[in-house]
Amino acid sequence: MKIKGTKFQLQVWEEIKKIPKGSVKTYKEIAYIIGSPNSSRAVANACAKNPLIIEIPCHRVIRSDGFLGGYSGKGGIQKKRELLIEEGYNKFKYKQLNQFK
């Protein structure tokens, strides 16, 4: 199946597929690897548009400060946290947000 996306998105998604289970990279690291060092936010946006949540494991991409960032898959940021823990990665920073405060 051919994935549809911009050239940039396709580059990001291909790089994310290389991240091994139990490991993470930052949005900034992905940006550097694909040759767009000032495009961390664009990398995050490409993750948000990921059409294949399982095949392209965007949950393995986190912020440079160690926090998780976002997750557009079902279950949101909590699911991203759970997936990383299931894969054996727990070195991230996590802040439970209470939307009712």
C-alpha cells in the first residue's frame, strides 16, 4: 500500500519506522536526520497526520525536554505513555493534565 503525504511527511515517517521498540528519538533529532534541523514542529505535525499508527510508531517520538509531546492515536497522550512503557521505555517525563482545573 502506498502512503499518501507530502515529501516531508514521507521522509519523517520513513525515519520513524527505523526507531527500534523500546527506544525513542526527539522531534528535533528526526528533523536533523532528515536534513531539516529547524523543523521540529513540522516533524510533530507530520506525526499528527500519521495514517498508519501501528506501522509508523510515532509514539516513539518525544520532545527534547523529555516530555512526551502529543499523540493523535486513540487514547491520546495516556496511550502514548502506555505504549512506551509496554515497550520497556520509561525515561520520559510525564505530567498528568487535569482539564477541569
